[in-house]
Amino acid sequence: MSGRPEHQAPPEIFYGEDEARKYSRNTRMMEIQLTMSERAVELLCLPENQPCHLIDLGCGSGLSGETLTEQGHIWTGVDISSAMLGVAKEREVEGDLLLGDLGQGLPFRAGAFDGAISISALQWLCNADQRSHNPAKRLYIFFSSLYSCLSRGSRAIFQFYPENSSQVELITSQAMKAGFTGGLVVDYPNSTKAKKFFLCLMTGGQQPLPAALGVDSREDAPNHVAFSQKRDRVKQLRSGKAPKKSRDWILEKKERRRRQGKETRDDSKFTGRKRPSHVW
């Protein structure tokens, strides 16, 4: 059996009474959760000295919510495990708590929140725990409802553990379909233990991704995986920018490689020319 928790049982079963207690007793687990929560809040880029109303998706026992409280924010937490929420109530967290399945959507009014964070929860939506579950549809329903209840210009930050590149593609494609822009920020990409994936989603159009931690500023490009929507490509065309794969785009890319000292083929009249297709 896989060692990944989401392959062992549905979240409402896996996070039963015994597992939930670990999040209030295991010091190392608590420290890791708090560190990731602080990083998620940092990536939200919230206004300084201004309390915000945030939503904690998969809030569990309220550890991440405590980080929000410490930084002066008001928060609402949603989780599918009643046992985890029970521990959160025992710990007397200050946020409002809601029992709910993220895959069924969020029941909040439009523009209710100034941002969202989620720690170690997103990968659970990629599983089909019931016959009626379709991961792609559940992700779309979730992201669509999240997009609706966030104020325009706000962000949603998901720390998660992707199983493979296909899972990342599944998640990002449904987020784009729902209206988000953004991409992945990978902290400490060269470390086996410290490496962390953060999906940064934005509601105000395409924006620069935050810098990754543990990366030389000259080498951080591979650690930012951005995605854009078709409408962004249309805007590029309208603004006069060279569309991707065009001759001008290729020439600009080759010039950047030369400036970086990388080996690059010389330009010619064939650069960027489409090759004729052949049918055999």
C-alpha cells in the first residue's frame, strides 16, 4: 500500500480521533505546520498592518489558523474531518469553523474573503473516494466557488504534496478553467527534506510570482512554473507582443540565451519557419 495518506482512506476516515490528536501533541508536526502556514501568509502579500478576513481550506485542528490570528487577521476554517474540528474547538481557536467537503464547493457569498490559505489539503481532492467522485469535476467546483468568494485582486496559496506532474496539471488546469491565474513556487528545490510546493493563485489577472526560498536569484527561473489563460494570449496579440512560437518570439528567446552565455544556433531565414506537414 502507498505511504501517502490520501491512498489509505478518505480524509474524514484517515483523520479520525487518534490521528487528529497528533496535531495537538506532536511537537515536530506542529512546528512544520506553523512554518508552512507562515510561508503561505507571506505569499499572500497582504497589506501591512491591516486586518483581513481569510479562509483556511482544510483547516484541520486550527494550527494554521493560529498563525492567522497571531498576525491580526480574522479567519474562517473549513474541514471535512469532524475529529480534526473537534480538536480545534478543544484548543479554543478564534476562527469560525465549518464542517464541509471542499469538493462540493464553498457556501460563502461573493467577495467574502481577502485571501485563502491551505496547508497539505489540496492533493486529497485528486482522489476518487466514492464511485460518484470525479476529481476533475470536484476540483473545478471547488476552484469556481473559491474564485467567487474571494475579493478581486486577492490570492489563494496552497501548500501541497503533488504525487506527480500529471496531478499538478490536473489541478492547475481546473484552477485556470475557474478563472485563476498564477503558478507554482517551489521553495528549496534542491533539498529532499525542505522542498515545498506552493500553488499561488491570483484573481486579478496575471502577476509576477513571488520569489522562491533557497534559490540563487540568478537561477530561480526553473522554480517558477507559471500558467496563463487563452485570454492572456489574446491580450498579448492585441498589445503587439510577439505570440509564443512566432519568429519574433524565437529570436528574442535566442538572444536571451546568448546573453546568458548559452550555446545558441545562428539566426537564418529558416528561423521560426513552420515546417510542412507530411502524411505517410
